[in-house]
Amino acid sequence: MTPQTASQIAEINSDIATLKTTAPDPLPEILAGWYTPHYLLSARDHLAAQAGASDRFRLLNQMAGNVVALQRGAYWSPRIQLDRERVELAREKLRHTIARDTALADHKAAADPDLTRPLSDAARQAIISQVDTLLGIK
């Protein structure tokens, strides 16, 4: 890479960084707005210069391919935004589910006694008394 090329690349990167921070629209939309009229003017001049029908058809066919490629680029930016919004919605749902499950687990832990801890003598006597009452022993 020559020093001139490196300098040009650095200048382009600086311009891109400036556009990203100051431009209201995404860079592909800005470039499409600039590129489209230049492309149409150039295509019209080339089409007018073509003499034969075969040459005109070949040029029109190539132009149609270019237009399709430009349309794909126009749809790409909103598609990325849609995907970002979909991911953010999924993250929000996950956060909500985790918060709900944590709250349920906390509530259940507070409501349920710890069944793995050993019983005290008083608790044991209370259980025996209730069983005796149910069986009619007492």
C-alpha cells in the first residue's frame, strides 16, 4: 500500500466517522440519495450513445441488475433495524420472565416451610397430637 493510498483510506474513515455522528439517516441511505441521480444521468447518456438494439438491450439488462442490487441495499438497512428491535423484544421478555420466576420462587420459599430441617421436640409432639386426634385415640 502506498503512502497516498493509506492517506486516502484514513481520510475516508474520518469522513465516515463524521457522517455516522452527524447524519440523521444511515450511511447507505445517504449514499443512495447521492448515487441515484448520478447513476440515472450516466445511464441515460450511455443508453443514448448505444446505436444497435442488441447493445441497448445488453445495457438495459445490466442496468436492471444494478437497480435490483440497489433495492436490496435499500431493504437491508430497515431489515437490520427490525432484527435489532426483535432481539431487544426477546431480551425484554426474557428479563420479564426471569423477574417473574424469581418473584415466584421467593414467594414460594417464604410460604413453604423448610421441610429438610430437623423438627423440634415441640413440633414433633404437636404432629403426634394431631394424628392422635384424627385417629380418635385422644
